[in-house]
Amino acid sequence: MGVPLVIQLHNFERKVLHDSLVRHHGRINEVMQESAPTVWAALPVQGKDLVYARVEADIPNVVEKMVRDFQSIIGTEAREQFQGRHNKLPDYITACVGGGSNAMGLFFPFLDDPEVKIIGVEAGGKGVNEKMEHCASLTGGRPGVLHGNRTYLLQDDDGQILEGFSISAGLDYPGIGPEHAWLHDIGRAEYVSITDKEALGAFQLSCALEGIIPALEPSHALAHVMKIAPDLPKDHIIVMNMCGRGDKDIFAVAQHLGFDMG
Ligand SMILES: Cc1ncc(COP(=O)(O)O)c(C=O)c1O
């Protein structure tokens, strides 16, 4: 379309592979040099621009709905393909939840199918407890207002927003899209958390058994699938959104597993 595109990456080190891949596809005109270690820290940088598109579900109406509707191609296609192949709907659908975009994209076309159980998987970091070293806004936060949303947030007793912690660059945000907060409150979707350690285990298993390097974000969802699948009836089918590849994460994983990448 000839429209110049400037992208600000919130974690330059971990996203540098994304950057070079997208550049090679010719879609970035400029990458802002400023960077920040987390999504949360990146917001003041983004705020300097009057016009920006933060492509997440955790921003106020109507952008939140636009993100959901664009992303819902994931759920619509998954639904169609699943029905075509199995002549029924899946028993479970699941996805990792940072701001909530990929999960909402999968969940949305299934919301009116009560037989389909919906599970969102948050980043449990070092554990969901009072130390708050996690990014599990629904399972370890409480309601508040941030960036124009009323939703669940990581916050201290005075309502000050906490940074949270996760091994995964994309899940390290202290809030969650308000539509997820609503699904949580009405009980339509269940939200659980997975720790860094569990996500790393799923990452390694997927590499070893499938030859697929998953991003650390969906590794959280995969870890939850590994947790629940053994206790489900054999004919149950879980659809999990493998929402990103893990090339960008190999350095972080090596560091956490103690490998020397030179
Ligand atoms: C691969 C991947 N999955 C998931 C997410 C989390 O975002 P959301 O919950 O909005 O889908 C990110 C964010 O950067 C990501 O890079």
C-alpha cells in the first residue's frame, strides 16, 4: 500500500530475529532504536507517538474488538477444519494468554458452543504467590483500571501496577484484555497458570518429539495440555493454538538451561 511502517519492538534482544525475518519480507521501513525489556516498560516509548497501533486485545474498545475480529480467523478456520475432519467440535480449546489476542482469536468462534471447554493459560513465572513474580493477571491479580480498561491487573495494595515476571517476552504484561476478564467472571472460560519451568519442559519436549521449536508463549499452553491430557478419556480432542515459532527464544532458553551459545 506504500504506507510507511515503523515498528517499536518491546524487547530488542529477544525480538531481533522477528525483526530480521520481517525486514527480509520487506514489511518494515524503520525499527525504532529505543527498546524496553518488557511490554509494560515499552508503553511510555509507544506513548510518544500520537498514532500507534498496539496490536493486542488488552486495549479499550473499539480496537480491542478489531483485534479480536481480525484474530478470529484462527478460530473460524480451526472450527471448520476440525468439523470437516472429525464431524464434531473439539472437547477443549486452549491458548496462552498475554494481552489475550491469540487466545481470543481462537476462543471467539466457539463461545456459543457450551460443549467446547475453553482454557486460557497465563504465565505463572516463578510461581503464582504473594511475591508476584508472575504475569498471571486473572489467576493472581485483581480488578483495576489501566490504559482505559477495567480488567484484572497485577497491582500492589495501593493499586500501583507491578511489572510481573515471565521467561516469555510476549506474556510479560501486568494486565489482560477485558473480554477475557468477562469470560473468566461469567465462567465461560477457565484460566490457569503455568510456570517458567513447566513451559521450558514443554518447549524441550516439542523440540525432541515433534521437531517443532515452539515460541515460549505457546509452550505455556502446551505444558497445560501435557498436564491435563493423561486424565482425559482417550477419545477427547484438544485443540491448542501454536501461536508462534521459537527461533526468537533459543537464546533465552539456552541461558535458562545453562547452554553456552558462544
Ligand atoms: C508468539 C507469541 N504468542 C503470544 C503472545 C502474547 O500475546 P497475546 O496474548 O496478545 O496473543 C506474543 C506476544 O508478543 C507472542 O509473540
